[in-house]
Amino acid sequence: MNIGGVIRKKRKQKGLSQKEFAKKLGVSWRTVQKWEHNESFPRPEMFKKIGNELDMIPIILLVDKDHYGKEIPKDILEAVKHPKMQEYIRAVRPFILDDD
């Protein structure tokens, strides 16, 4: 499953429409639609909001299980293996993690 699929699955499990989810995040429903169809990725500052709203580990932290201290769901682990997502993770990691 890709990142967009994970976001969609978790959103639906919470019983939220794209419009409801978008409103909670302060983005347009079209933005959520683009994420779920892998037309774009969330901006770095959105990862924590998405994680909080969907009760899941913020996507960017998935590459650092020890830092976050939680078991990573298998479907999400598979999603972050995509080469484009790995490239994106490397780019946004400094904005999300406090690697002091």
C-alpha cells in the first residue's frame, strides 16, 4: 500500500469524509484527494497534524522507530519503501525531527 492509500484507509476508519478531514487539517478537500491518489505528498508541517487526526504515527517518523518508540504497522512500513517516498522523507526529515 502506498502513502496515499494509508491516509485514505485511516481516514475512512475514523469515519471522516475527505471534506471533514480537510477541514480538521485546514486544507482543501482537493488537497486530501491529491494525497490519497498520490498526486502530491503532504507538506512537512502537515505530517504531525495528519498523525494526530488519524491516531497514527506521523508518517515521517516511520523511518525512526527507536526515536518514536512505537511498533510500526506493516501496511505503513510497506508504503514508505517506495523510492519516491524515501527521497521525500530524506528531504523533510530535518523539518520534523529534533535530531539533537
